[in-house]
Amino acid sequence: MEETRPVSSAPDLDSHAGALPRHVAIIMDGNNRWARQRDLPGVEGHRAGEATVREVIRRAARRGIEVVTLFAFSSENWRRPEDEVQHLLALFVHALGARVAELHENGIRLRFIGERSAFNDGLRRGMDQAEQLTANNDGMTLAIAVNYGGQWDLTQAARRVAQRVRDGELAVEEITDAELGSHISLADLPPPDLLIRTGGEQRLSNFLLWQAAYSEFYFTPTLWPDFDGQALDRALADYASRQRRFGRSGEEVNRLDGDSSC
């Protein structure tokens, strides 16, 4: 099965069939399986996956997508074999050093989300410097989720709200979904319209649990190293064919679309 289409509902959002998603989030799955199919060590799959990242970013930027968020390293990935974790981190460090200048030259703003305290000082400095260098760019925003988990994200947001209550800045009855959401990662950006997962699995794996509440999901069996620009175009075309209702009936959406075109 190429994709799954969840029901979306959010009266405060406005998307229409045929539209290009403003924000695309991607779970890049299948690097290890790609390597095993070729009798290669797992690290070679991750290297091939890094090349796919570059191609997909270029295609997304050319298509005019505003935000791309990539799930690069989850908070659960620490459970993998130590040598694989070290290879993943080494590739991340290499990509950070080698690609930031290219992103900057192309006007792309780089963001990182996730718990950074688990990384060494040098890596944290590199992430900070990359964000500072590209902060004023006005092209596409590329968000990289590293040591990230959706449950962690909700927890850190709840702690910030609790701190505001303890400091007397916020009453308990003033806690709303908007207040909590303002402390969630990427709160200043549009939420993901389209969430892609490669590799055939059909689950969120603790990725953007809050942000993806109204996302359209696209699941493909294509392994991440084989997911190229044309594969992205197919996902975008599938998204464009959908009617996003956000809790309304299809008839109501059609009526509203007709009114907006008058």
C-alpha cells in the first residue's frame, strides 16, 4: 500500500485540494535495510541516505515548500548498537561541517530541534553556529530533529508552562492548547501539512506528536536512499489530490471553497 489517508480536522487551518504543502515532515526510514540488501555495512546505507537528503532538499526548495523537517536521530536511537550510534553521529558531524555553507549560500535557514544536552560541547557549538549563520536567510527553513522525541517535546513544553504558573505569570485556568502549543518545538512555523515516511512502516515513531495532529500521512515502501526528487513529487501530487476537511463535511468544504473563489 502506497499511502494511508487519515481524517484531518482543524477549523482554524485552511488548506485546499491542489495546494502545495507549506511544511513537509519526513521520517527517513530504511537506510539499514538498503545496505543489507546490497551486503554492505549499515553505515553505507546512512551515507547513501545523506545524499538523498541533499536531493530532496533541493527539490523541495525548487518547488517552493516553506519548511522541511527531517527526523535524523530520535531519542530512541541511543538503544541501537554503540558502533552504529557512533557512525550516525559521525555522519551528522560531517554533514554539519560540509553542508552548512551550501545551505547558507542557497538562502536556507537551518534549525535543530531536540534535547541537545546529550551531545558533546563541540557538536552543540556547531549546531548553534549553523543556526546563527543562517538565521536571517529568507528561503526555505530546514529543521533537523536530533535526539528528538514527541513525548520529550510535550514534556518540556509542560515544564515551561508549569514554570510560568509557579512564577505567578499564568493562572491554571489560563492553560490552553494555544498556551501549551506555544512552547512546542517549531511553534513559530506552520504545522506539517504532509508527513512522509519511507521504508514501508506505518507509524509516527514518536515524531512530531503535537505538530502532526492534522497532517496528511503518506507511507511508501521505498527505502530512504532510493527516495529521490521524483518520489517527492509523487508524494506532493498525492497530497494535492486530497480534500482536507478539518472536521467539516466535504460539502461544507466545497461550499467554502466556492465562496472564496467569488
